[in-house]
Amino acid sequence: MYRYDEYDQSIVDARVEEFRDQVQRRLSGEISEDQFKPLRLMNGLYLQLHAYMLRVAVPYGTLDGRQMRMLAHIARKYDRGYGHFTTRQNIQYNWIKLAEAPDILAELATVEMHAIQTSGNCIRNISSDQYAGAAADEVADPRPWAELIRQWSTFHPEFSYLPRKFKIAVIAADEDRAAMRLHDIGLRLVERDGVLGAEVYVGGGMGRTPMIAPLIRDFVPADDLMSYLEAALRVYNRYGRRDNIYKARIKILVHEIGADEYRRQVEEEFALVKQLGIDPPAAELARITAMFAPPALNDGGAAPDRSDPDFAIWLDRNVKPHKARGHAIVNISLKPIGGIPGDASADQIDVMAELAERYSHDELRVTHAQNIVLPHVRQGDLYAVWQTLADAGLAEANLDLVSDIIACPGLDYCSLANARSIPVAQKIAQRFADPARQRELGELKLKISGCINACGHHHAGHIGILGVDRKGTENYQLLLGGSGAEDVSLGKITGPGFSEDGVVDAIERVTDKYLEVREGAERFVDTYRRVGMEPFKEAIYG
């Protein structure tokens, strides 16, 4: 994984001291909250309902054991003993004291971590495939390119104050495990005639106006990729709406002028940008790429004994094939029945760090579904890993099942939310707690947002839930048919909303109808696409 050089470290250290001075001036009253707000947001610090929230960057979801242990330490020392892993592959702390925020950033800097550009109208944390470097279906490891984009975008003088926040995802496989086309820019690395390049999708996103990014260019050679991104951002920065926050995202620009016109302008700009020489020299790209060389994966041992039925179920659900013979990719669920999706205690974070150091070549990944991955585990170690996870309450065998719910913090924490998300997620998981019932339903991705900003990705759920405020009462709209994967689609609202308990009942009626009408091993989303909305509306509303 990437290691800071002297420039990286000096930049992060300087930012810590700069922010320490800003906090002191705020605490002394030298600057007002209005003056301080843009400064704290540039350092990932939000003022939520009850306290400050700090969002820590985990670039492309990759971190090592020492970094994971630091996250546990911060949870104990500065928060209430836990952290919340997010859909942007970051971690958030919900109970931060302003006076201690600079100390947290200073401690993060000692393990090559920061909170830079995790908020504000800038290019946010670059996301990627959580199986990068381990998956057999990728044409290349996308993380060197994600790292290159991180370096290019950090403190970029032209893109530090964009019309609105900006999100980029990089994948390298046909299977999309990062919701790539629901990003402002999505890149899929591909090979053409032995040359590495990328498909470029621009103008996706969720929020109040969800859109799927159209293909803007079907192949940009890797040698030109940074110049092409620069051109794409320049056009947006020039014409993106700054007078209306609801129309400021690049998806609105692409939609209003049309993909063809946006493409034309980007190509025109690209011809100019290429002359600037901003694409990295081969030596620099080689330096970065070398840091992502795969670990030495020797004999992984024989396939594990499946005589323990609980272990066998976990193997089938949470363990995925690795490109190296005798190895596996382990998914750690942060979705225990009745728990808070994405939360992990400091002790659990330490356990995952220890497992990474001992069994996964000191590497972990955060997923956009708010789970954790051990990417390089020997088959012979899988039983020991499972036993340790079970002892820590981390062995729920529910990856991609109905209880593997994505949920934003909602009205329990967020000042923007209209409704609570966490209690709804807990009630749904408890309603479908029977493991056999979950497995019978099969792959069913359920996602919940507490407001129209869609931090819970409800538009992309096979079943999505949106919490809204209806005359002072929390109301929950139900959506069906969304997907953030390679079969990307946006969910459609079924009809009138429900109370908190009512939406749980409605989901049960939906899943009962699905079992009634599905054909063979058909997934829920495929059944929905085949039969349409009407059978489900009839089941829900009668």
C-alpha cells in the first residue's frame, strides 16, 4: 500500500498546525462560527445535532494494522468508544470536542492519515473496489490510479472551491463493486490492444436528483488520463451553477447541456490541457505502482474443513475467491442483527487490526457497503479467522443479504436529516433475523437514507427507504428496483409512505410477494425487473 514520502508528511503536518491555530482563534472568540465554518469543513469537521463529527479519510478504502489501531485509539480517547464506517470508505467519529480536534489530527498524522478534503466543495476521498489487488476479474490494480488522482486533487488550486462537492471512483473489473456510475466521475480501467486506459463516465450521483452517469469517452489511454480528468473538471468549474445549491452538481450540468455537448467541450479543453504536461512521468507512476505490488502469497494450504455448519455458512456467504491459488478474500460484516450498520467498537477495530497483521499481510479495506475486508487470507487460516471474529461479534454471515443494510446516521446524529435511519435498520434486521429466511431470500441489497441527500444510497437499493418529514412526523417512502452495481438502475417509489413500523411491514409484504413470483434462483431485483412494480404495489397497499 502507499507510503507517505517527505512531501506527503510535511503537507499533512503543516495542515495540522494551521488548523490548531484556527481552532484556538475560534475558541478565543477571535473569529466567529460563520468565519470558522469553511475552515473546519476543509478539515473534515462538521457540527452535528449533539457534537462535532470528524470524518477521517481512508483513501480508496485501504489501510494497515497500525492505522486501524490508531482509529481504535481515537475512538477510546476522544469519542465514546466506537467509530462509524461510511459509504465513502471513510470513518466518522460522532462525539468530538472542538478543543481536541487538532490533537486527533496530529495523532492521525503519525500513521499517515488525515481528514483533508473529506468535506467542502472539493474533490472528496477517492473510492475504489474493496477487492482491488486481490480480485481475479480486474485488468489492473486500480489503486495506483486512485492514489495518483488523490495526489493530483489534493489542494489543487483550481478545484479547491468547486460549485459543489465532487466524488470520483476507480474500478478495473466488469463487476462494479463501488457504484462507479453513481459518482460525479466514474472510471473503469480497460485494455485495448494491449494498452491500458479507462472508460470515463461523468454526471452520476444521488441526492434529490439521482442520475446515472453517461459514458463520455469509451477509452482514454492511461498516459493521458490525468489530463482528461483536468479537462473534465475545468468545464464543470467554469459552467457549474454556483447560484443554486440544488443545481450545482456536475450531473445537472451534463443533463442540462447534454452529454454530447459536455463531451465536445471536454475534448476541446483536453486538447489544450495535454500541452501542459500534467500527466506523470513514467518514473513517478512506477514509484507509486511499486507500492501496490501484491504480497508474496505462498502456499495457502488446503481448503478448510467444513464440518462445523456455522463456519460452512460463513464461508459460503462472506468469503470470496482470490486470484492467488490457496487464498481467499474475507468480508467482515459490521451488520450484526439489532446493531447499528457500519459501527464498530474500539475493541472490535483492534481485533480487525490484529487479524490483518496476523493473517492478511497487514492490510484491510473499508467497503462502500460499510463493511471491512481482509483481502489476502490463506485458506488454511480461515477457520482461525472465523473463530476470532465470532468471539468479537463480527462473524455475521449476511453479506449482501437483507440484514446487510446500508444506513446513514440519520436524525439520531445528522443536522440535515428529516428522519431516523438507525432504528429502522435495526427493526428490519430483527424482523428478518432468521438466517435461513435470509438465505432463502438471497441477494437483496437494502439501503436507508434519513433525508433526500441520500447518504444511505437509497436510490441504489434493490429495496430503498427514504425518510422524510411529513407535517412534523417521520414518514418513510419505499423504493424498489435500484442497483449500484454493473446493472445500475434507480429505484422507483412504490406510493404513499409509511410510519417506522409500517415500512418494516411493507418490506415483509414485498419479500413475501417476491418469493411467490420469482422463478428459480432469480434475485429480487431481477424478479422486480421481470414482473414490474404492480404486483408489489398490490401486495403492499392491497
